[in-house]
Amino acid sequence: MFKDWKRADKGFFNGFEKEMEQINDIMTNMMRSVGTEPQVYGFSMQVGPDGVPHIERFGNIVPVGKDSDVREPFTSSMIDEKNNEFNITAEMPGINKEEIELNATENEVVIKANSATRKYYKFIPAASPIDPESANAKYNNGVLEVTFKLKDSNQPKGKSIKIE
């Protein structure tokens, strides 16, 4: 039925056919450049116990200048004021716990993981100072859960100033 659509005397459709072939070539090249690994990018929004929404991004599509084979895991980080803790949950499927490197200071947490097939990296700033020595981490079925105690804030958050 459509076997002779590529005739030489198409008239008006010659330009249309050329445009479609160019679009097909562009799409083919784009799909080859993407690779075989799924491309993931997203945002998550959660309302913390303090009632404030927290927005975080995740995925393996990274800004220009970073390693393109490194994924940013989906993470959730919240301060639990009731228990005086900073909780982090990171989804990193395809990794063994021995391949995870977790580093923390009182102001930030860095999660790195390298396996033969996947790499993950995530920098998480702490909303309040944390005690790195109090870290408790568990990894099960591709999910890393880390808990830190918050540093004591017994000191006043300001100074009273006498007015003359």
C-alpha cells in the first residue's frame, strides 16, 4: 500500500521527506549518546517534623563538569527534634555494604559507593550541627539508613544587650 512513497516525483513531499530523515538521524544519534543505562533525575519533597518542606534532588543526570557515570542516590534527610537526631535514608541498589564509604563532619555527610557496575555520590549538608562520633548506619536491600545525634545546643542563641 505504501511501498512507493519514496518515489522521485513526490513534488510537495520532497522537502517533508528530507526533514523527516534529518529528524530521524538526530533522534538516532541522541539515543546512541544516552547509552544503555536508564537516565534518572527527579526531586523529592517531604514535610519534616518541624512542618517545613524539604526539597532534595536525585538521579544520574548531573550538571556539566561532573562525572556522568556517577549517580546521585534518592535520599531523605530530616531532623527528629523529639529524639534529638538527624536521620538520613539513601537508596543505592546494586551495591554491597563493603563498597560504601560514609564520612561526616559536624556540618555535612558524604556518601560514596563504587561497584563494578554502579557509582553513587551524595553530599548532604546538616541543617544543625551533628555529632559524627554518634553515627549509627545500617544497609539492607539497597537502602542505607544513617542516624546522628544532634550536638547539644545548651548555650543561648544570642546575647542580651543592655540599652543605655
